[in-house]
Amino acid sequence: MKSMDMVTFGETMVLFTPARMLPLEYEHQYYKQMAGAESNVAIGVSRLGHSAGWFSKLGDDPFGGFIFKSLKGEGVDNSRCTFTEEAPTGLYFKEKRNASDVRIYYYRKHSAASLLNLEDLDEDYIKKARILHLTGITPALSKDCREAVFTAIEIAKQHSVKIVFDPNIRLKLWKEGEAKKVLCDIAEKSDVILPGLNEGTFLTGEDKPEKVADKLGKNGKTIIIKLGKEGAFYQNSEESGFVPGFSVAEVVDPVGAGDGFAAGVISGLLRNEPLSMIVKRANVVGALVVGVNGDSEGLPTNEEVDHFLSRSSTDEDVIR
């Protein structure tokens, strides 16, 4: 069995994006794409030159086939993915009223991915990876999914696989109190945590990046707090700092920037780069993503990131 640089798992859905910038009730034409936090990260890591594995449970339907083939075409290993006839592949619609007003409508309740369980975990597959990437979405889908997440964490810790956790909080999927308890438990067991500032506040009650990092960053953890276009704050037991973001000439689609950021962090970790450089790389990836329509279409190659990072003039620090 080939070992992966990174393994992740979770729900990927078919995304329908309207052809025009209109409220959905007035649109009649849509583009079919795919999206899911974990698969976005897997694609991002693959494009950045690393081996990435993703698995889930897909509906045994045309949409499940589309997702499976699309990820394979991106160079992502999906050999551990399974199909079921018991539930359909999830869907969601993206409504763009203007560049800053993007609304999401999910149709994922009782989807195939919510049936993912312990039988879908391959211990050898996880233990041979260098990094296990998790988000807070998967444990919210069902009790079986949650059990699979915590079992995967146990496997990773037993075999010294680094755990990178993006809280990716979706309160529409579960109750606030339950979400906080479960996500804090996952954070406690993780090595690298990637919250947005609002997510950090939800988990810790603190509203300053430094305070959030202090609360989450015990026992040698690395905390990287996403601050949107402003950049990101990082902290571990040895250092802390702020890395400014990059200006974006035109934000076409803001969805997926956080997944791109996570892919950039994971790539930097796999390269054993200094933490400040890891965060800078992640900022570039996140900024490049928002300039392209779609959740994963704008994820850059390593050459594109290196080309941008090689620019010496601050006048060029604009994503165009």
C-alpha cells in the first residue's frame, strides 16, 4: 500500500452555481461543480506537489460517480472511498447576489456521507500518512461519523501521525453546546489547529488572537488563526507572530479560501518550513482561491505559489 503525505475524510457534495448573479428564484441555468472542505484540501495539497488521500461514502448515483472521477482526475487517491444505495450524494446551491453577498443552501440531510462509520476506516491507510487532516464538519453529520473521527484520531496518535484540525464550524448541523464540547475535545487531541477568529472565540470565549492561541495552544500545539484579508496570527511553544495577508484585486468567490489556507499550511508542514513561512504560503494560497469561481478551481499549483512568493517588489503583492 502506498503511503500518503496527507489523508483526510468527510463529505463532498455536488455544487450547483447559477450562471448569472441573481437570486436563485430567477435563475434557470447552473454550472455543476463539486465542493467539500476535506476534498478541497486534498486537491489543494495534491496541486502543491504532495500525495493526498481522501475517502468518504458516496451515493451510488451519477453525482457520486462525478465526484469520484473528478477527485481521481485531480491526482487525489480515493481508493478507500465507498458507495451506498441507501442514501444519495449530497447537494448544495450557491447564490451570488453580488461579489460580497454569497448565500449557501445545503441539501445534505440523510446523505450518503452521513452513513460513514467505523467500517469505512482503514487503519493501515491512516497510520502510514504523515498528516491526518480533520474538520469540524464530519463529526456533525451523524453519531457514526463522529465515532469514525475520534477513532481516526486514536489511530493517528498511536502511530505518531500529525493531526491538523480546522474547526470549520457549521452550527446549522448541530446544537451549539454539543458542537463546542466535541470540537474542543478534537482540538485538545490535535497538533495543529486552524480556527478563524470567530471560531476561536466560540471555542475559548476570547476575542483576541493572542488570547485564543493561549487557550488552545497548550501542550506544545501550533495555533494558526485566520484573520481574513488581514492575514494570520501564529503561535507555538517557541514563537509567535503575525503575517499580513495579500491584497486581492477582485474577489470573485470567497468560498473555499479557508480550505486553500489549510492546504498551504499542510504543504509548508510537509516541507518542514519555518512557521512564519508556512503561514505566508497559506496566505498566498487563500488569496489566490478567491479570484476564481468555485470552491476548488482556484487552488494553485506549487509553481504558481513560488512564482508569487519570488516577487521582490511590495508593489506586486497583489493577487490579480
